Amino acid sequence: MKLNTAGAAFALLSVASAASLQSRQSANSVPGMACWPTTAEWKAFNKTVGGALRATVPWAKPCFQGNAYNTPFNADQCAYIEANYADNPIIGPQGQPCGPARERQYGSFSQLNWEVCGASECLLQSAAPQVVQPLIRQCGLGRMSAYYVNATRPDQVQSTIAFCKSHKIFMSIKGTGDDYLGRSSSANSLALWTWNMKKLEYIENWTASSCPAANYKNVGIMGAGIAANEAEEFFTAKGMQITAGAVQSVGLAGGYGMGGGHGAFGPKYGLMVDNALEFDVITADGVARTINQCNDPDLFYAMRGGGGSTYAVLLNYKFKVFPEVSMYFYQFTADFAQPQGPLALPVNNPGLYTAVSSLAKNQQMFVDNNVSSYNFYYPGSFETYQILPTDDADGMQRLKDLTASYKKTLESIPGTIIKSDNYTVFQHQTDFAQYTTPIAVRNTPQGFAEVLAGRFIPDTMFQSNDSIDTLTKAFLTGLQATQNPLDILKPIAAQIYVTGPSGPNAPNKDNSATGVNPGWRNELWEVIYAAGWVQATPQVAQDAITEIVHKGMDNLRDITPGGGCYMNEADYLEDDWQTAFFGSNYNRLLSIKKKYDPTTFFNCWKCVGWTGASDPKYSCYNKSTNPLVFTLPI
């Protein structure tokens, strides 16, 4: 079989591995099983999808020596990969950032741990990716699919679903690969890659499909593969703004747009799902549907916040866009003279306590005035960015008045070395993105292995000095607990995002229209702890770091009983994940899942209807109860 790729034959697992899996769950077909496609069947399928079937080549393969994948060491290609391996945003047309290069092919993911399965990987050393001479160790596929479909048309999606069902192959779905729970990759699956579904359209007066109640003025349409930078550039040219997040490489219509989607406009306009009007999808039965509040309203409800890769494949996302307003911006960044270093004790730093508690004391007032913010805290430094989107002519003075007390408190913290303390304004969303992308890249790195834990902090925690004191101490204790020696290589901030639908006029206050976690409706902070590692970190150390982050959130879990988190920025070890990710919506979402996907064709780690860690398709997770089975090199 000759595919439209640099690869050759599909990777074959050992007969013993295949037999082991077959005895556990026959629905998970792997090479070596009787139901696995023959070479002739793969060739026929490739014709069915118009030559869109590809064999995966790991992105870093040109840096390795050997003939696997028919791609021997290539010094020029390797130099490009080295330069863009970690954290480096590429600057695109008109000087706009267009995200890390690793999103631009199937064979790489934003977080390296979701490329890896046990010892099978093809990674560079993120902290120092320069390759002096060709790497000679084995380059493996890890948990990446050996084959993927480069989908650009609905019929290719339908054919891929039918082929997977016919041969009992698990189908994984990847857009950009910005994914903290490993839901975009699965060893020995057939991957559907939606990156090249690039539809972009603006309609001033839009008519919904068979649903006059959904007709709307100023509507955007974007394909499943559109990244934030592409959408922002397009709609800025139309004089419009969108509810995108901080990271420019994130695909807006996929996990972001179906899991919630928060950003600088959150207090003013709500979440991405709050602004969704209609979706074009293909369900597990292969039927193409246009869904909205009138057509398949239960499925539309579920896909407005109930998570991606769960109910259907999304093709096009139709949503409200907003006339441009200015984005007024206050930033304050500072280092502490003492204590310093990644292993310092944040709970013993009165300056950090003041910085965090001061934000908490002002928080309700900020969101009541539609001020969003991004805040990053390290043992020896902190950064805070307050944003006011408004068309008021006196917007700058408003922001200065709102932040005056907060600014004064920060400036008076003893022992700080102030690095920035200033106001500015951005007339366009693309200008704001270009300025803030280096901030996001620095504080939320890509091209490293990374694990997260997240938690919503409800408004009740901001109502008294005592509750603010409890919250501040719990946050700093978590910051301290999640430090580890590898932070010396790449420190990762403890983060506080004020980007939810917390403003007085944000839509869907009762959450009845969306399947998103109800915790979004009364949270003021989304807290995130994170840690990571680099290539060659021993598995025992990886597991220890993962557990550090998991337990580091316990103090905030304890003071927010029954609370939740944002499923896209969450701890993949979260124990009570149904409550934490979906809240009181879980049972309704599960019933909708069973209606449209009764055989659980769509499945992903701790998504609605998850089949559990005992399912062999999750063998690459360290909590799996199955023998580890990765895809062997081609």
C-alpha cells in the first residue's frame, strides 16, 4: 500500500499484546486481531477519503539517525524544530502571533506527556533542544496514532466513523493538540485530525437553520480547525471581537468551544459556549446534523459545555461576535528580594500574602465592573494584569480609578523590585493578543510535559476578611506544595484567572441553556497549579510530580466542598471527576450521550460516559489497570 505520506506500513504490535487486549475487550481492535484491516482494506479506505489517510511521523524525527519513517537525519529540518520546540510563538501575517509550530502537524502535541507511552517516545530535551549530532536512541510513536485522516470535508469524517465501527478501531480526535488530559491521542487508534477545517465567515444578519428564534445579528462561523490567532485576525478585519482565550494556538471550536471557553471578555460577554448559536456536526451514526435550540436541542445543550470528543464530531461552530471596544490594561510585575528560588516557602513571604489577598479584597468590585485578569505567582515574584474592555470614552480613567487602591497596596509591599507598573490601551483584539502572547507563553509553557490541577473559587470566599485570609493561606500553601526541583529548569506559575462569566450582565446566569459546569456561574477565580518535566525524567519522578500537583490542590478542595473546576484545565487524576468537571449536569449529559451515542463510539478520559481506567485504550495512562501497550515504530 502506498499512502500519501512519507511513511510506509502500519506499526504492528506483538501477537501476544494483541491477544492480551482481545481477551479484555474485543471492541478495541489492534494490529494482529482478526478484525484489524488488511493492507487492501486500508488502501480502499484511503481512496474513500480521497487520499487523506496519512502515516504519522513524529515531529522531532529529523533529529534522529535511522531509516524509520524514511526520514533520516536532516540538519536543516532539525534546526527548525530545535528553534521552535518549546515556548516559541511564530509571528505570522501582519506581525500577528500564530502559535507554536508544534500545533501545525499531527505528529506533535502541546504537552509532551501526551505524545509518550511508557518508554516509547520521540522527544527532544525541552530545556536545551539543540542537537549537536544525530540522536541514536529509538524514535517511537508513543501514544500517537500510527495513521490519521487529514479531514477537510464532512464525507471524510463520515467515512472514518464507518471504517472504525466496521473494524472496531477506536477513533481519536485531534485539532490543535492543546490538551492537558491526553484526550487527543490514543495508541493504536485511527486519528481524525481536524486542523485543516479552516472555514471562516462573518454574517451581519444571520439566519439559523429552521429556527427563527436563533436568528442573530453579527455572527461568526469557524471550522473545527481554526486557532484563536486565525479567528482574531479575521474578525478584527471585520471590526469585531470574539470570546477567545489567552493562548493563541488553542483551537476555538474544539475542546475550548465545547468545554466552556474563557478569556478576557468573560465578565462582559460570558463564556464561548454562552455565545454559541448553532453547530454543524456528525453523530456516531454517521448522520450530518445542524443543531441549535430548535433542532436536536438536547444535543446542542450538551455540546455547549459538556465537553469535546464526546457526543459528535464538530465541523462548524456558529457564534455571536461583538463590535470592537477598546481594551484598557493595567500591569504590575515585581520580584522579591527574599525569599528566592523555586524551593522557597511562599507561605512565609508576607509580600506574596499581601499581593494575593489584595487581589481577593478587590475582586468582587473588579468583576462588578467587567474587569477580567490574569495573575501569576511564583515563590520569588508575581505578575498581575487587569483588563477592562469598554467603549466608554473615559475607559482609561475608569480603570485607573478601579485599580487605584490595589495599585497603591502593591507598590507599598516591602522588599519588592518593581519591574513594571503601568497602564496602556489596545484598540484591537489582535494588538492585545500580540502584546500578551509572550506573557502567556512564559507563564503557561508548551513543549514540556505538564500536568495541572484546577479549582473554581466561588464568590462566597470573597465576602469577609476571614474568608479571604483562609483563601489566601490555602492558595499559598498549594503554591508551596507544588514546587519541585525540576522547576529550576522551567518554573511554572501558580495561576489565578478572572475570566469567567462573573460580570453583572454576563449571559445565562441560571445555566439552563448550556451543559457547562454550573460552577462557572458563581466562581470569581479559577486557580491552577502546574508542574512538569523534560525528556528522560524517570517514570518514578514523573509519577511523583503528578501526585504533588494532585495533592497540592487539596487545601483549596477542602475549603470549597462539592465544588468544581474547568474540565479543560484540570487534574487528570481528579477523583470525583463527574462532580468536579460537570457538577449537577452530569446525569442529564449522560442521558443525552446514551441517546446519540448508545454504543459509546466516542470516548475519552473522564469525559461523559467514560469507560474507565480498565478500558485497554487507556493503557498509556499511569493509572491504567491494563498492561501498557504503545504503538511500535514503523
